[in-house]
Amino acid sequence: MTMRVPGRKITYVKVACSGAATRKGLLEPQRDYQAVGQIDELIQLLTVDGKLIRRPDVLTVTTGANDLEFADALEEMAKNVDTAWWQNFLMQRVPFGAVYSLLRHAAFPEKSEHLIRLEGEAKLGGAFAASLDQLAEKIAQLAPRAVLVTEYPVAMFDKKERSDGKPGGEPGGGCGIFTTVTMGVGLISREGGIIEAVGTALNDELRKWCQRRREDHQEPYYFVDGIADRFKRHGYCSGQSYWRFAEDSFRMQLDGDGTMHPNDHGHQQIAFAVAEAMESTFHELGELSYTGRGTG
């Protein structure tokens, strides 16, 4: 897509696909009909006769949640009120040092056998961390002027207000499709806390990755934060949600795959955060400007 503004032509290319993971999606084909991964697709678009003809000004990257099977874990949690769903994360051998203490305070006050396992896994090198570095090596072929890695909104089920009417923001349980008691499914407050804790740990890992690439490799990686804060008190059941309801997903696209993705209001808040990051990153170049502001 190409847009013209006074004195400037802006080309926007989107290759993102719902459900993509770092390896199976960004680095490799995600679906059978795809020949290459998303980054190679961009390289092909910008290459003629083996030479890169155009260098991207900005490359935005959102990755991590599908590596950790967030959607599958959420579905499992909804079907079983007391499931230890985050064992999915252990299978990925993810080096999230922070997740141990976060889970301990959010959901498990006692050091259970699950936490002991998690603590051990957190000390090991992970497949996800290796995939991130391989992704950076592939992105280097594009030579973008800046890589903006977006923070994940993690307060999926927090409350707008507490029962006493005071401002909320703490994790809550499910509603709608996530609290169908007669069908034996539901999501409890403790699990809402686990979601936020693991999501926060994922954001911390992505932030550290950007810092490592910038400091150790002198690559222009920048973490777009502020997104999680913008989504606080706008959880799925908050009354002013930034998330797509299951009912709306079926109405709009005839399946449930859009459930728990940001809705129009949520995407607007993410756009504000990305635009502000672009303005900050390119301020010294004087080539990008942004005057709009948004708040949660």
C-alpha cells in the first residue's frame, strides 16, 4: 500500500499473519501454501537481480505469544478451571528468569513442584531465545534503519473497577464464553493473574533482546513499551474492552480465531504507541513527525 502526503510518498508493506511464530511464520513458511517465511517474503519484494533495491525505514515486529502457544493455553484454561496450563511454557524451555517470582506472587504463594520445575527451566537456554537471534540475523539482510519490537498487552482479564467502586487493574476471572458454567468451562481470577505474569515475563525477554542487539551488535532495535499500560483496566470483561469478543469474532469472520485479539480500540492504542516510538527514534533525522496523541 502506498500513500501520498504533501512532499512525501509512504509505502507500507504488511506480511504479518495471525498465528505466526518466530520460527514457523517469520523464519519459515507458516502454512502449506506459503513458499517462504515473512522476512524472506520481504527480502524478495525488495530485491532485484540479487540486490536490495530499497532499505526499509522501519520494520515493526510482534512475536513471542504464538511461540509459547498462548492461544492453546487460553483454550485449555477455559475448559479446565484448575489446569496448570503454563506447562506449555516449560516444553519450550524458555529462559524467563522473571516468570518464577511473578507466578509465585500472582498465583502460587507456596513453592509447589510446578514452580520448582519452572525455576529449573528458567536457568536453561531456550529455543525461543535462539529463534530470536536467528530472526535478527535474517532481518539484517534487509538492513532496516530501525526495528521496532512491540510490547504485548498482557492485562487480558483485569477489571475496570473493584467491587467497592475504586479503580481496578487487578487480574479478574472470565466472562461470556470464558465463564460458561453449565458447560463445565471457565476462567478464574488466579488464572487471569497467571496470564498477566507470563505475558510480563515475555515482554521482559523481548526488551532484553532489543537491548542485546543494540549494545552487542550495534543494530537499531527498539522496544515499543507503553502498550501494556494502555490496556490496563480495559480487559476482556471490563465493560470498556480493548479485546475482540468471541461472539464478535464469529459474527465478523465466521470463526472464533479473532477472539482475544485487540479490537479497533485496542489497535488504535497500539498505533499511538508505535507512532510515538517512531517519532522518538527518528527525531534526530527530522524526517518523521507525528502530532496525534492517545491515552487509555
